[in-house]
Amino acid sequence: MVCPAAPRLLLAVTLLLGSVVAPASQPVQGQAGGGPGQQLDRQSGAGESILVSVYVQLEFSDKTWPLDLALPPASAASSPRNLTGLSITTDCNVNHTGHSHCACRPGYQWSARLCSSSISCPSHRHNHRPCDCRIFSHPVPSYCQLLPPVPGNLSLNSQLQMPGDVLNLTLLTTQNATNPKWFLRRTESSKCIALRSGAQVSLSSHQGQASLSVSHPSHRWAGEYIIYFEAQGFIWKLQQEVKVPLQKAEVARFPDELSIACAASPGFQLSCCFPSTNLVYTAAWSPREGSQVSLIHRTGSQCLLLDVQHCPEANTTYTCVLESQGLDPLRRSVAVTIIRDGDIACPEDFSAVAWNVTKAGHVAQVPCPVNKAGTVKRLCGPDGAWGPVQHNCTDVGILALYDEARLLQAGQGKPDRRVPQILERLQERAEVTSSPSDLLKLLSTVEVLADVVAEVRTALTPSALKDLLTITDKVLDTNVSSLWTLAQAQEPSMGSDFLLAVETLARSLCPKDQPFSFSSSNVLLQSELLEPPLAGDYQISFSTQPPLWVRIPRYALTPLVHNGTSVSVTGLVLQNLDHLLPSNSRQGLGDLQYGTPGLVLVISIMADGKAFTQAEVIMDFGQTHGALHCVFWDHSLFQHVGGWSDSGCQAQAADDGLATQCICQHLTAFSTLMSRHTVPENPVLELLTQVGLGASILALLVCLTVYRLVWRAVVRNKVAFFRHAALLNMAICLLAADTWYLVGSVFLPGTQDLLCLATAFLCHFFYLGTFFWMLAQALLLAHQLLFVFHQLSKHLILSLMVILGYLCPLGFAGVTLGLYLPRGQYLREGQCWLDGKGSAVYTFVGPVLAIVGVNGLVLAMTVLKLLRPSLSEGPSVEKRQALLGVLKALLILTPIFGITWGLGLATMLEEASAIPHYIFVILNSSQGVFILWFGCLIDKKVQEALRKRFCHTRHPSSNISLRTGSLQLGKVVVTSPKIQSELFHGVGEQGQTHTIPPRRARAGIRLMGPGPGALHPSLLTLGKAGFFH
């Protein structure tokens, strides 16, 4: 360095008092300070003597001083005091402030005590040479001392480390050695890298010995290993060269395989690249006849290129051979296939990149663009059609940072310095993330750094934490989210792993740098240091959508504060991450039924450098649509892929009623699961349900009373019996179901006792019974429409209806109870009904939707039968009558067949609107009212029976005219109420009037008329009308 003041030299002058004695042995090669040629000159002699070293200071007018000092001629005659040696020990330069910067000459060293008490020179602080240059403020600086012999040696199990070996270096000392420090100077760098215990490195020190072990070393572990240790008051240095051969996987060839059409491409090029090491390798291609070989040197690697001028006549395998003395050759082969006439091949394709002609069943490869590592591959299918393009290109900058992070994790480098450096550079590379491979490597780098920070418990600086949060914000950006789908197909757990890494790094901020806050579009963080004594609860809020408030009670934090310990609390909100996590939920939550509102909250508490996982935290999530469940991300679920779980968390309404409050007893990543298929609890809907059920129960009681009064009058034939029997049993089932449901919702809210269990089972059974009796009615109508002349057995049909209406629902309800009750998935939380989170509710929804679908088909068939004759042949008056008949059929059959329950699909699909829920509640909770009106009171037979019973009037005659197109088939005159009640329909000859006695009426099964030619499909109209009138 250039110094304004005169330089100084400290000299050691050795005087021999008395006779000269033989000196002690000097340090061997490899010691700190140099070899023997750099020591003081000493002479041997006989007799007794005393060796004395005198240190003097010399000043020079400039910086040119003699490197070697010669003894004066008179020194030999100055017996008995002989000057036997003269050597420079210390170089010092004095700066303008009067401070001396002093460094030792080879063979001399500062004492360990002085090194620990003095200041290192700024220019020498990061060269890993212990106690090299020191700064002194007093006018007369200290001087370096002569080193004694090295008190130990460094042994290596094998200088040449083979693949799979464990590298072992051991320090053996004759003196007590302390404070060993290991370093590695790699082949491609002049910098020394500090070594520590890590994924591959193991360090130990015991009773004067120190050892280093490296498992599975690669070429990145080749170089010079250095150890510094303290002994005899000095800091010593020993070094050892280690060589590691290349492994086969470290030799890259391009392409892996090649198929070529010689007519289109007469020549081709192959490459073989390998990293530079401290071993000398010779590379060669075989065969190489008619080819040119060239060696290209790149930073840290070499590539041997083979330019084949002409296609070989047959399929040929080219082999790249790497040889080094004393090692087995490394071989990497490339198979070249010749495409001949008649072979199936994929044609050239220049749509995105240049794909040459490739033989069927082979993979074509092209190199990645500039600054990208890897290859782009495309399979040629067996039929000669190109397959999809597979991009395996990774940004070289991101890849280099990932390799650095992996080496840091393995044990190379100091985490407190390297982690911030890698994060700073990674934040810059996040801007160029453009492929799934880039995203995977970037996230993997963050995960590796998080593992390192967690292992060594290092603290992040504010700038490093800001870089991490900036990376996270860019990763969660919607422009990058399209890459997540492709990346997750390769690595399903990447979202969960990244969340865990961000959790780990976010809580690692150095306490002295708090409070700290960060805000961006996707990431919000607040960190605060709480000093004892705690004044109250810890509270923070985040301006998110929905709004979020967090509170940790004082009583939850007090046990963590002891002996004056400060507590660091960090709140981190990640938006859009929930959509990038795997769609996994623990059994019972149902991943298809719930979604998150778009944010994940991470709460961390640190005290004494330790992360706490158990503490009560209260979170208020602003009002959102849907029923909310408080959950956290459990990284251990689904074979460590992760999933949502609600263990240890509960949800309740907040004090103001405008938010959902989550109370959890542990700390991790929280969120809420929102039901996609329900609207939030609405008192209006609850009131409508209860009112509708009450009205339905009253209407069904009236319906049963009416049937009790008119049963004999209305049931006069088998068809009427079947219809009214099904309707009666349907009313009984629906009455029981509505009653039990109302009891469960009004009198047993939120209970989970045996009565609630019985209520859920009976509701399940009776509601299913209602629908199966609806199905029985629909099947009977379908039979009458399709098989007009077919007679039905009363006892057989009634038995089948009972089996269908009662045994089938009982089977569904019993199996559901047996399957889901032992698992704890039978009852819905807070209700006496089937659990909607799992699959229990589907044992009700599935049969209901199936029955509604079948009944809908029967209704459609009925409408078509009603429309077919009139719309095709009749005049406008008949068309209007037919349309009125269709409308009447729809009004009657829709509630009777339970078609309105099909609106349940709309409530599941309509996530944003509550209208389908209101319509569903109004129509289906009041179904008993519709059954009373359309199934009972609107029936003319019932009306006449009631009129006869209460009014005692004679029923007038009624005429029924039947027409087919413009042809009037006949007129039936009914003169007796008894005959009219049993009449289904009758037909006379054209223009004639007949009286049909009861014995000849067949309820739409046997038609009386002029003969087969007079039958017409329009006659079925009265048959259908007679079924539901």
C-alpha cells in the first residue's frame, strides 16, 4: 500500500552468548509461515550457550529496503557474543492518522493472545488468513514471533476420492489444539470457503484431534482443504490437496439420441461437456473417421465437439471417452439412427423451433435458448405424428443460485453471509421466471435456504427479509400463476413446501431490527418485539379483502415471557397462495364443497431464538359469502403433500356479527374454508323454513283427515286405489319427516345427543320414503301411458309399492348410519341432519336426484301424450284446451312428483346468488300444502264426495264429449253418482248416447266403441286425467 509516512521494519537480531548450540528442528513444509529457507540462519557448535533474540526497529526514507540482510564482517570476531542471524520479522506501514498496519514476514507469526486483542486490517478481513495484518495505534508496534515446529499433521484417508467414498481428513497434534476451523479452496476459485456441519459435512473435535468428513463428494468438493487451529500460543495452518474424479452423470452429451435422414441432413454435430477439475482429463470421440473434433473451453467446463461430415451407412453409436491417469475411463454414448426409405417418420416442423425429420418412436431434441440450461424434447409417435413439446429449460442464473444454495446446505459457506447474498440475487432473477422449470428451481432455492436458516438458527437482516417477501410477491402474481399448474403436475407438494419455507424465513428477522413491516399487492407482513411486562393483548389488523384482525391474548403470551425475555410476534398474509396449494382437505371437510376466500394468514412467535407452535390466537375474518370453517394448513397430511385441517380450531360469530371469528390453539398458516354450496346463515331463510314446515304439517293433517272421510267414495277401481294409496303413504311419510325436521331445528339446535341422532335418522328415512312413494306414482302413470290394455294385479303392485316406499329408504338410512356414525361423520355440526362435509349427505341427495330425474321423464312423456293429437289435427279451440290440459298436468304433477326438489342443483351451482335458495325453501318446505291442494282437494271425486257428505245434494248428470280431430266419437250420459264415481271413460258409436253400467267400466283399460278402427290415441287423454283427478 502507499503510505505517506516512512515505512518501518522490525528485525530480529540473534546473539549467541557463550558457545553455539544446535538449534531445534524447523517447521516442515506445509506449516504456517513457509519453508525452512525462510528461517534464521543458525550455526551448530559444541559447548553451552544462550540464544537471545533482540528486536530492533529500522526506518527507511522510502519503501525500498533490502529483502535479505547480511551480517557485518566484524560480527564473527565479537566472541563470546556472536551475531549469528539477522532477519526481517514484521513489515509496518504508518498511515496519515499515525496508525501502524503491520504484517508478519514468512516464518513469523503474531501470538494468539495479540490476535484476539488487536484489530485486523480492513483489506485482510475476508481472506480467511487468521491474524495476518494488525493495526496498532501506539508509536512502537508489537512484533511477530518466530514460529516453533508445527505441533501436528493433517492426514487424508485417500488423496483420490472415488464415487461413493467418504472423504476423511484428520488433524493429529502433539500439543493441545483448540478452535479448529476448516476451509476449502476449490479448483475453479482462489477464494477460501468456510466449512461447517451440514447435509454432507460432519465436523468433530476431541482431545487435541479434529476431523472432517464429507459424504458423497463430487467435483465441487475437490481442491485444497485448509485447517487453522491454535496451539503453543500461535495460530497454525495446515493444508491438503484432494482430488475427486468426475462421475458419469456429470458428463453431459447432446443429443441423447439422434435419428437423421441423410438426404435432408448429410451431416450432424455431437457434443460432450464436462466440468473442469484438478484432475487432468483427455477426451476423445469414437469413431471419428471423416469427422472433425474441436475442444471448446468455457467458464468452469470444457466441451468436445464432433462434427460428422457425412452420414454413416448404418446405424452407429458414437462414444465420448474421458480418461485420466489411474482412473477407469468414463464413456457417454449417443446412438445415431438412419432413416431409410419406407420408414415411418415425423416431417420437419418449423412452427416454434426447428424440428428435423425424426423416425417414429424416437425423441427429437433441440438446445434451449441463450441463457437457458437443458433441452427441449418432442416425441415422434409410432404413427409418424409429433407429440407435445416438453420444455426442460431453466434460467442459468436461477440454476446457479440453486446450486449455491445446495452447497450451502451441504456445508460450504457461512449462512449469515451467504443467505442474504443469494436472496438478493434471486430477487433479481424472479423477474425472468418464464417457465415451469424456472418456477420450480426458484421455489426450491427458497426452500433450501429456509432449511439452512432453520438448521443453524441464523437471523435475517431487514434487507434480506425484504428480498424474500419481494420474491414471494412475484411468485404469487397472477401473471406467474399460469405456470403453477404445469409445475404442480411435476411436483404436487411445491405449494405446501413453499408455504413452509416462507413461514420459516419470515420469523427469522433479527430482534433488534423490529418493528418491521412490508406491504405489496400479494404479501403483507408486520413484525413486532414485545418487551416485558406485557401491557395487554397483542393486536394487529390487515387491510385485505375480506378484512382481517388478529389478537393474541395476554394470558397466552405471558408464559412465554420469563426472566425478562422479549417475544417477537410476526403476522404474515399471503394472498392468492390458497389457490396454488393442493386441493386437499382432511377427511370430513370435503375438498369439493369448500373453497378459501383468497388469503392465508401465518402467525409466528419467537422467544430466546426458539419458535413456539402452541398459543391461542383469535382471528376475525370479515364477512364473506358462505358458511365458514376455520382451518390451518397441515403439512403432514396426504403423505406430506399437505392439506387443510380444522383440528384445534373453532369458528363462531364475531362480537359485532359482521365477521367470522376463528379461535385456534396452535400457530401455523390459517385460513377459512367457505362453503361453495350454501349461503350464509340467514334468519329470513330460517323463518321461511319453519313457517313452511308448519304449514306443510297442517296441510298434511287436513289431507289425511279428508282421506279418512272420502276414502270409500273415491277408491272404486284399481287405478284409483293405486294412485290414492301412493298419495296417502307419501303424505304420511312427508308428515313424519317434516315433523321430525322441525323438532330438530327448533327444539334441538346444536345438540349432538341420542335424540338428535334419532331425529337425523328418522328425517333421512321418512324423506327418502316420500320420494320413493313419488317414484311409485310416476311408475304407475308411465305404465298406464305405455301399456293401455295391460291389467295389473292389486296384491302384487301393492306389495311392490310397500317394498319400494319403505324397505328401500330403510336400507339407505340404515347403511348410512352404520358407515358414517363410527367415523364421526354422520351428524352435521350444529344440526340434527346428515353431515354435509363428507359423503353422508350424498346418500340422501343421490337417490333424491335420481328419483326426480325419473319423475321428470315421466312428466315429459305425459306432456307429449297430451300435446300430440290436439296440436296435430284439432282446431284452435281444441289446441287451447290441450294447452290448458298440459298446464293443469304440470301444476298437479310437479309437486306430486317432487320436481321442485330439482332446484337443489341450482343451489349447489349458484354460488353468488341467494335467489335459488329462497325459491327452494318456499316450494319444498310447503310441499304438504301443494299435496293437499293438487293431490287431494282439486280432485273432482273428492270434491263430490265431500259435497255429498256435508251438503246431502243430488249430483247432476254430466256429459263428457270425446272428439278425435273433427270426428265426434260419442257421448256418455252419466245419471248416477255411483256410476259416475266409478266411470273412467266410455265411448259409444258416433252420434249415439250410451249408459255404461258399473260392471262394464274398466278405468281406462277397456274401451267400448264401434270397433278397433275407432280407437285413437286421443282417448288416452281421459285415461291420464283420470289418474290424477
